[in-house]
Amino acid sequence: MPNIGGVVAHPREYLIWLGIGAVIFLGILNAIEKKSLIESPFKIYILLFAVLLLSSSMFNPIKNMNMFVISSMRLMAGIILWLALLQFDLSTKERLSILLVVFISAVIESIIGIMQFFGLYRYIPITPAPDVGMVGGAFQQKNLFASWIATGLIISLYFIATNRFKTYTNKIKIIFFVCIALLSLNLIIAGSRAGLLGTALAMVIMLPMRKKHYSVARKNLITWLMVFFIGMAGGFYLLSIKDELGIEKLTTRQIKWFSDVQQTSYTERILMCKTSLEMFKERPLFGQGVANFGSLYMYYQAKTKKANPYYKDVGNSYTSHPHNELFLILSESGIAGILGVLILIYGFVKVAIKYGKERIGLYIALLTPITIHTLVEYPLQLSTAHYLLFIILVYMATSHFLKAAQLKLSPYVTKPLIIIVSGAYIFFTTYTVATFNAYNGLVRWYTDYMETGKGSDEDIKPSMKNLYLKNWSIPMYMFAKSEDAVKDIERNKGFLDDFLKWSNSEKQRLPVMPVFYHDARVLLSMGIHYKQHVYFDEAMKTVEQGLLLYPNNEDLKKLRPKIVAEAFKAIFDGFQRGKKD
């Protein structure tokens, strides 16, 4: 399915949200039934973090209400999910079973990756179909794929030293180690620095901090390391065949790929960080406001690029996230947000001191792949699966030394409370299913529009009313509608006037390039039709504003001489009419 709106919104995302809703619902029912709320000493630190993060919205106008609501709900849902998981009080065996499910899912992902690498999806059409040799798994994005694979590898490294692994037969152990080779092979062919770095750091943390466990399971550890490196060697071999390079040349190229900071991907991330710092410097205490990054970034980036010509050829696409969660917090919530992060770290360290280095080493290692990923991208927003897994791992790391607070609930309160909670869950489920159906309609509209130039309004209208989808569907609809409307300006004058009002506010809410292009195109068409210079002037202003943010955009560049030519033509026609009069 198409990746519409810059999000990976596939059917599994909605299934996972339904699962998250079910966990929260059952966790609340569990607390009500037992009349007891299980709490972690980490609770106060998480709540302080959330309050400090959201405090910036009190001191800044909300520029994109849709994204503000979505961001706030995502944060609060994560906290509620964490609290709900605490209510199950899972045993060590049950937690290990959850980790094994994640490991199995990583193995399935690696199988999908191999099928994609060899182009087998052409014969077995059950996986996403990228270009042959490209690997993205079900996530259809290499960094998401790689950090999931990396987490699976670290889980397997932990598992080989457990008593449960000792009970397995030799046949199952062989299958297990073959899966590890498959995972490490995919880690290489994915071509993800985030995945490689996350795996390496997690191993550096895990191995020395849990050396007592591995000294007992030394044979398993040696086997794991051998299989891991064999898998990596296999990955290098496949890349050498694909690129028709010798291993020596391939190794040199891979080292350069990993370390060359002049690459576009590195340079663009550095530009994002510099721009985020400029946003922070302007409003250091409370930042620019939660969810305002996407509305403001392109304007600040234009200033940064003007002051640093080195970056003039990068950062040409709309950016809604600095590809680093810390810089997002710094720019949106300022010192208050960073203080929240420090409180979170302090709380984790304080809780971890009681665990001992072996247990805390395990949890830090398990969290490392996704944490590293959050410092170079935004997996918690791109993938609901990563969002869920990260919260589960945080739950496991903070679910020790729990206390049960008694809930004084009378029968007169319990039943209405269960009814309210059940009603909320039914509403959430219904809304999620409706969102999924609306997204499918948006996909149908998008596909028809790209193939025929026209899509059915019935397909796109539900997504335009949906809180989660309207941020992307409304602009898509307005752009498509404006292209038709300029063909008959007299008939569509009302819509075009509304479009210009909408696009003018959209430049501040969501300043993507098509806003400037279609705004200027509509103004140009109306200038040609009405022969009024004010339209040409406004069209040129829009083009210049757009080129300030997207200086290398060819569509905007082509509009500039056309506007000038049509303006002179209108002046000449006016002069000719004046002479006749």
C-alpha cells in the first residue's frame, strides 16, 4: 500500500492499536476487580516528564491542532499503557515468553528481508515489493527493519544464558542458532547504520555486565558469536555478489559509508540539529511549543542555510522531525523538556541502583537498539510496533519493587466504572476501525488520482473528517480540487477564493512545497483570467516565499518567468485596450 502522508500507515498499525487498547482495557478491569492499583516507584518521574514536556503549550500558540492532539494522545497513551501493563504483574517466565515472541517476529522479518533481497516476492507475492536488492521487511523502511532485527539479536543473546534454553533439545537449539545467522545476515544487507550501531553498543553493554551468566553458558556464548559472525560474513558475501565487488573493495566501501560525514544523510541530520538549536535559542525556556516543529522548521532552516552556505544543496524536502528525539524536545519544549528528560534519567538510575549491574545491564541492552534509532530518526512515530515494543521493554525495566495501593471502591461505584471503561474501549475500537476504513478509502482515492488524474470524493471524504488522517488528506484533496477548478474560474470562483484563504493559513500550519506551488498557480490563473495585477504580485510573492524554503524546486522556478510573462502580457493588453478607448 502507498506510504501516504509521510507515515507508514499499513493495516498492522491499526491492529496493533487495537491490541494496545485491549491491554489498557484489561489492565484497568484487572485493577478494578482486585480493587488494587499496582504502582512502580518510577511513576512520579514519568509523570513529571510528561508535565514538563507539555508545559510548553501553555506559553506558545498551537499552530497545528491536529498534530498537537495526536502527539499529546500518543504520549498519554504510552503512559497509560505502561501503567496498564503493571497491573498484570507478569512472572519472569511470562516476560521471557513475550521476548521470545519478539525474537520470532524478528526472524519472520529476516525471512521477508531475504525474499525481498532476491526478488522472490515476484513469485511468492506475500511481502512488500521494493526494488530487487533493497531490504525493508514488512516495515518497508530499512532503519525500522534493522532496529527490529537488532532487538531480536540482543534478545537471543540474553536467552542463551537462561535456564529455559538449557531445556531445549539439540534440534531446537540448532534451529535457534540458524535463526541468529539469518538475523545477522539481514543486519548487513539492510544497510542501516542505526541497526549496526544499536547492535554493537547493546553487545558492549550486555556481555561485560552479565559475564557471570555467560561464564556458566560459555559454550552457548561461543556458538552464538560464531554463528553471528558467520551470518555477517554471509551478508557481506551477498552484497559483494549484488554489487559485483570483491570483498576487499566492498569492505573499503562499507567503512567509508559508515564513517564519511560528508554524505547527504549525515549532512542533512547535522543541518536539522543546527536548525533545532536555532529554534531553541530563540525560545530557550519553554521552546516553540509541542507539535509546532513541523510548522516552524522550514522557516528556521531557510535562515540557517542562508547563514551557512555549506548546506545550500541539502534539506530540500519538507521536514516534520529533526530525526533526533532529544533535539525535538529541545526545540519544542526547551529547557523545561530537557529537565523532564534529566528527571527521567535520574529516576531510572535511582531505580536501577537497586537492581544490580547484571539485571540493569540486561534492560539497558534490550532498550539500546531502539534508543539509538530514536537519536537518528523517529521510529516511535513511524512504527506502532516499535512504539509498543519500546513501552513493553520500559515496563520490564521498571516493574520491580512494585507496591499495591488499595482502591476503596464500593459496589455502587464499581459497576458504573466498569460500564464507563467498557464504553470508552468500544468507542476507541470503533474509531480505530473507522480510521482504518477511512485510510483504505484514502489509498483508493490516491491510487485512482495518480493513475487517472481523478479520484472519487466518496473515497477521500471520510479521511478528511478523521482526526488522525485529515492532516494529510485535506491538503491532498485541496491540491487536486484546485487543479480542476482553475480550468473554469468563473464557475469555481467561490472554491478558489476559499482555497486561497486555506492555503494562506496552511503556509503557517503545514508549509509543504505543494502549498506554495498550488497557491501560486491558482493566483496566476486568476490573474490571467481577470487581468488584475494584484494576482500576479501575490503569485510572485508566493513563489519567492516557496523558493526561500525550497530553493532547488524546479516547479516553483518554472512558475517565476511564467508569472512575469503573463503580467507583461496583461499590461500590454491593457495598454492596447486603452488606446482603442
